[in-house]
Amino acid sequence: MTQRYQRRTPLLHRLLAAIGIVLSGLPGARLAALLPAPVSRTTMLRLVMMTPDPPAPTPRVLGVDDFAFKRSHVYGSVLVDCETGAPVDLLEDREADTFARWLTGREGIEAICRDRAGAYASAASAAAPHAVQIADRWHVWKNLCDTVEKAICAHRSCLDPPNEPRPAPVEGGRPEVVQAAQTRRRHAEVHALYDKGVGIDRIAAQLGLDRKTVRRYAQAATADDMIAQYSRRGRHGIARYAPYLNQRWNEGCTDSGRLHRELRELGYLGSARSVRRWLEPLRGTDPPLGGLPEAPTVRQATTWFTRHPDGLTSGESLRLKQLLERCPELADTAAHVREFAKIMDRLDGTRKLPGWIDRAEDAELPMIRDFARNLRNDLDAVIQGLTSPFNSGIVEGRVTDLKSIKRQMAGRAGFPLLRKRVLLVAASRRVPRVTKPTAS
């Protein structure tokens, strides 16, 4: 019930300490006043500091990453058990000596997940030579994205589209001749690849078309079947609005949703899908007069290079294809990036990464060659990062939690209090839920 020389019962002491762990000083004091069990904010923090640290066994797979006390100025390190996701400890800085001292004497660590920074790598090699080092996949991919951005900056002039004469506007009714020619050309391109056994996804990525469109062309035996389908569509009510659609297309409006809303105001009762189908043949022709493509920015082009092909729109795929046709160096860069992405996606680093590095070093691409040489300097850890199922993603999640705790205390908590709260908050989340006994 009580303890000697104490002003609170053990139950109240544990209650106030739990409130302080979750809410910190001032918010915890406000909640305690409503219970009512009023205490000051300094007392609440003192109760938190008096709480012993939770037990932290030596993890088998350790994750380490830095976090900012003051961004771009002062940094610390957070250590996480990658198997359970629980924080193990916090370090006051991100120096190699500090991390090495923490590793000394902990023989149970079998693997260390880290970023590409040299401090953590050197500390792990010196203090835990028996542990396998795993370079984080996200950081490896981020390094490759930075490399691609530098390569695109070196070929910035290739981003400008060639100066071509503007096409003549579409006049009158729907251009059946253009539609038929476009359909025959697409049908021939699709079947030239489909008949060789190329998959629908690869054809869509290569031609810059949607997968459903490619599948529809692949299932049609002849182009005349597709033309007949378009002819049957023309009998519906949307054909009456062809002059308006052609006018808006020539003005640069290519958004089918917006055009559908405008047609609804004019009395059209059809669906937005019909409008999209109506515009399909025109999307593969020359751009409208008011919507000639501008040169993409370096960041946009970098996104096209490094995003999954299925994540690109048909317009982005087409512009990327045109860019690669204009610049052979960027085309070779994109080929290396796609090959590296397959290795990362399939976790096939042990078998494929050394060969990729050899080919990249032999390529006439300075940026890719430097990236490959950088990988070779940390080859074992990078291979583990592209092979092992472990990575630093769980560590990044704990860094996010740590930032939330810092903001809750307005960034004014010293390192001892911050470390105490990070460890105790994580431990409180693992407390099993108490169930009421059932009546017999």
C-alpha cells in the first residue's frame, strides 16, 4: 500500500510516471490535475527520469541510423533491433568512436544494417568484425537517383524537343482517315512484338501505351476489326459533338474529364469513358496546337528514369521514349538503371550485382562508372543489402517516432530525457492488454 518516506502510494507513483512517459512534462501535469492528482511539470519529468530503463537484450540484427538534434548542425544515432522493431539505445553523436564503444563486448550481434556513411562502416569493422554489414537498399537507390540526375544535367540540351512545324488543325468532323491510319500503324507495331512472344507489359512500356490498349490491339486479328469498332461507336450521340471536341483539342485541351463536363453542359448524356475512347486516336498523333510539349525539367526526367514503368502515364512514357531516341548516352544510362532496378527488386545481388558493376565500369558513361566504382568500395555490404531481407526501413520508422517525441517537448529536451522517453515509450507500446477475468 505505501512505502517509507514517500508522499505517494506506489500505484499513484506508477500512474503519474506512465502519464509522464507518454505526454512528457507540461501536458502530463495538465492531465494529472484533472484526475485529480496535481503535480508540477518538473515533478512529472523527475518521475520519468526515475523510471528504470527497460531491459534491452543484445539484438541479433542491429540497425543504426542518425537523427538530428539540430538539422545540419548536431546529430545523434539511434540503434534498433531490426527483428522486433524496438529501439535499443540512443547515442549522443554519430561518430565512429562512439558507435564502436557501444559495440564492444556485444558478441551476439550477427548483422548490422546501416546507411552508406563511412563512420558506421568503420566502427562496425573495428568493433564487430564478426558481424555482417548490410547497406540499406533505399540509400543505394538514392545514390543511383543522384547519379542519374547528374547524368541528365550533363545532357541538359537533349531535353529540348526538336523544333518541328506545328501540325494543321483538325477541321470539320472526326478525321476518319487519320484514325484509320493510326489504328493500322498501332496494330502493326503491337503485333510485330506480340507475335514474337513479348509480354503485354513490355509492349506497353516500349510503345508508351496503356496495357488495356495494347491488349485490345493484340486480341484483334486485323486492323480492320479495330476500325469497324470505331465506326460503330460513331453512330452514338457523341459524334454530334465532334466539331466542338476538335475545336477544344486544337486549343490545347486534352483532358477527357474536363471535356466530358463541358459536353454535359451542352446536353451530352453519355459517359466520360466514351469521351476518352473518342480521343484515343488523336493522342497518338501530333500534339494539339495549344499544347505543344515543353522541355521537361531535370527532376521530371530523373523521375521518368527511376520510376517503375507501370507508374508512368502514357504521355510520360512517350516523352521518355522520345528523349532516349534523341540522346544515346541517356538511353544507355536508362538501360543500366532498369537492369539495376531488376536486381534490387528480385534481391539477386549475389549473382547479378558483380556483373552489373563490371559492365557499368566498362561503359562510356562517367556518372554510371563512378557510381559503380563507389559500390565496389563497399561491395560486400551492398551485395548483402541487395540480397538480405533485412534493411533500414524499420530504423527510419523509429526515427520518425523520435521526431514526434522531440516535437512534443518543443525540441527542448536534453539527451538524457530524450533517450529515456524514446526507450520507455517504445516499451509501453509492448505492454500486453489486461483482460478482465470471466465469471465462473
